[in-house]
Amino acid sequence: MTPRATGNKPAAGTPATAPSVTAPSVNTLGTAAPTGVPATAGRASRVPRSTPQRVRLLALFFVVTVVLAAVASWVRVDRAGDEADALHDRHLPAVVALEQVAEALTEADRAAARALVSGSFPLTGPGTDYQEAVKIAGQALADARERLGESRSALPQLRAVDGLIIEYTGLVGVAQSGGEGPLAVAGIVYASDLLHAENTGILARLGELRDTELAAMRDGRDGFWTSSTATVPFWLCAGAAFVVIVVSMVYLRRRFRRHLNPPLLIALVALCVLVAWDGVNASRTQDRVNEAAGEGATRVTALWQARTDVHRVVGAESLALVTRGLGQDHRAEADKALHELGTAGVALPPTAGAGTDVGRDIAAMRDTVATLRARGFGPAPDDDADRTPQDPETVSLLLGNDATALTGLAVRADTALTSAAADVRQDTERKLAEAGSDQGLGTAVPLLAVLMVGAGAWGYWRRFDEYRSGG
């Protein structure tokens, strides 16, 4: 008897079904997933970044930030030095040269008027002092032209000044041919008017050029590269490099169980040295430029203008005496010069020269001018008569060299002001030279950058090589 089957037999003509087999899934890495695990589970998971990748990424960030910090430091130092050199080599010397032209021409004007008062003009003309002053003015103008050679806007004014100086000396030459009559006085007066005309005179044009250069000095002082703002790119890059080094040291210590990474520590110390060095240089540059292009340039200009005003007082009083008050009111020019000397007292040294008190001499000049005016002009001569003042006491009070005469006081004050102007200029130039100095950063920045990159690369490579060798 045949036993009965326990399962259901398939219907006739129906093929037998093969056993079901689950195919192994393949994940994103190309390895077979366990049987029964859906394939999508492998795709959804992310592979963590490996240690070599992290080390390489940190090394890349380190090199980039260090190089950027070095470039930012080097560019700032270089451009700040260029700005300081321009102030030192061009703008300040141009200001001084223009002031010297104005002072020398005013001295020439004073010498010519003094020759008229003394009565020596018919024999010697304006005299050797006049000739020397005109020569100095020509040399100073040539120096100013050389300093302003790159400024196209200054060329027309310089040419105009050249032409006016030629016209000025021509008028003095015409005056010399006039002997002791009215033609001599008229020539000197016209020449003085050409020099001191308010808007179109020689001194006015020189003043415009000087003010332009002073404005350029202020622009250099307030410019980007000599300000604290110029250090911002360096500080950002240096800060980023510092963060990268610290993060790298912490990560490598945890991953490789090392307390220190000496090469990275060397790179960190070198970065701190660069930061401190650059900070000191930037602060020094800004302070020196602010002092030199601000107060320093102002004092230099004030002292030179004071010298010009001292000469102007004597020249204006001399012209007023020989013209007997006719024509332009020259004494008003003397009053203006004395007023400017008084208001410039804050810029003048309290003592300068061999025991000379500038303020005392200027006050004495004011008293002597008042005494001269109390004496009056004297009788007016005929048209063709000698115009030389005939009162010996008045002439002595004006042209004498003692401590009460106007000329003697002016010479003492001018000597002290000359010495003070030279000292202030020397101090200003020293500060600009210090501002333009890179304090060794021009050489140190590339060397420190190479040291940081080399030490850092060695530090990263040691850990990378340790990982490859199974550390």
C-alpha cells in the first residue's frame, strides 16, 4: 500500500516553483551587504573622513593662512615705507624750498629798501645783500622745481614765478638807473608791490604751491597704508593661522596620543614673533608720520614764515620812510607782519640761539616801530631832489645794529628763527626716516614665512608618516 503524501501536489501542467533565494545587496563601497539587509541602508550612510585626509586638510589651511599673513605684512610695510619716503624726500623738502624762496625774496626787498634809506643806492645799487638774497632764491626755486617735477599742476605756477622774479629783478635794475631821484624810489616800490600783491604776487603764488604740498603731506599722513586700518588684513590672516595651528596641535595630540608637536610649536612661536614685530612697526610708522606730517610740518612752515615776516617789517618801514607815506600804505604791511609774528608765538621756541629770546626781540621790534612812527616821515622833498631821509637819528633807529634799532632786532630774531627752523626740520626728517624704516621686516617676513611653512610641513608629515606605518 502506497503511503499518502503530506503536501499538496501541484496541478497537472503547472511547473514546480524553485526555492526562493535572496540576492545579496551591494553597498556603495562595492562590498556585499549581509543577506536580508536592504541595499538602501548602505547608500544612506556616510563614510567618515579618514585621518590622512584631516591631516592633509589642516596642512593646506596652515600653509595658505601663513602665506597670506606674510604677504599682507610685507605689502603693508613696503607701501607704508613708500609713503614715508615720499614725505621725506619730496613733500617736506619742497615745502622748505618754497618757503626759502619767499624768505630770500623778502630779504632782497628789505635790502633794496634799506639801501634807499641809507643813501648808498645811487653808488652801489641794492647792494651785495640784495644780490646774495636773489641768488639764494634762484637756487631754492631750482630745488623746489626738482622736488615738484612729478606734479604737472605745479609746473604752470613755477613758470609764472620764474617770470615774475625776472620782472622783479628788472624793476630793481631800472631803479638803479634812477640814481637818487623819484625813479629809483618808484622802481623799488613797484618791485615790492609785485612781490607782495595779494592774489597775483610772487609770494602769493609761492604760498599756493606750499599749501598744495602741505595738503599732500596731510593726505600721506591720513592715507590707508600709514593708518591702523592697513594692519587689518594681516591680523585676520595671522589670526586664522593661529587658530589652524592650535586646532592642529589639539587634534594630533588626541589622535596620536602625543603631548606636543615640536615643529608646529616652532611655527606658532615664529607666528607670534611676526605678529609682535609687525605690530610694533605699524604703531611706530603711524606715530612718526602723524608727528612729522602734522605738528612737525606746521612748525617748520611757521618758523620760515616768521623769518619772512621779520624781513617784511623792516622792508615795509623803510619803504614808508623813503616814500614819505605816499602811494601804497607800506606800514599796513608792517602791522600785518607784526600781527602774524604775534599770533605765531605758539610755534616759536621760547629761547633759541645764544641766549636770544625771540618773543622779547619781536616785542622790542613792535616798540621800535611805534617810536619810528611817532617821529613822522619828515618834510617831503621836491620832485627831483634826493629822497634819502635826512634825519640821522631816524635812520639809525631804523638801520642800526644795536639792541634798540629795528634792523638789529630783526637780525637777532632772524638768526634765532633760522637755528630753530633747522632744528625742527632735522627732527621732522628724522621722524620721517624712522617711519620709512621697515625695522628689518623686509628681510624677516620671508624668512619667518619659510620657517613657519617648513616647520609646520615637517610636523604634519611626521604624523602622516606615523599613520601610514601603523601608528
